[in-house]
Amino acid sequence: MQTSQKGMEPSESPINTFLESISKLPLDDQLMISEIIHKRVIEAKRKELADSVKESKEEYLSNKTGRGSVKDFLNDIKDE
């Protein structure tokens, strides 16, 4: 198992310390934390998607994107 910080053992990682702290809480609190984290991840993914859609729409409206079939697309990338 690798860690993101050089020279740090996996058992010393901040995330492992966090998980150990969570495991000491009552089960109801652990479930509540799990639900909160899950909802935050969903919201973060939703924001990323919305940002991507907004960027794509802006590119489309400023004619930075093209139109065509899949065949046209494949021909374009083959030519590059």
C-alpha cells in the first residue's frame, strides 16, 4: 500500500488516522458521517458536471466546436 506522503507508513497517513478516529464513534454517528460524506461527494460531482456543461455550452455558442457525424469526427481526429 502506497501513501501520498513520502516516508510515511500507511498506518500513519492522515486518512488512516481519520478513519481510526471515526471507528471509535458510536455506530449511529459513523452512519451519519458516512451519509454526509456521500452527499458531499454527490454534490461535488454534480457541480463538476454543471461546470462542464456550462463550459461546453459556451464553447458551442462561440463556435469553438463543430458539428458533424461520428464518421466526420473520426476523420478529423485521423487527420491530426
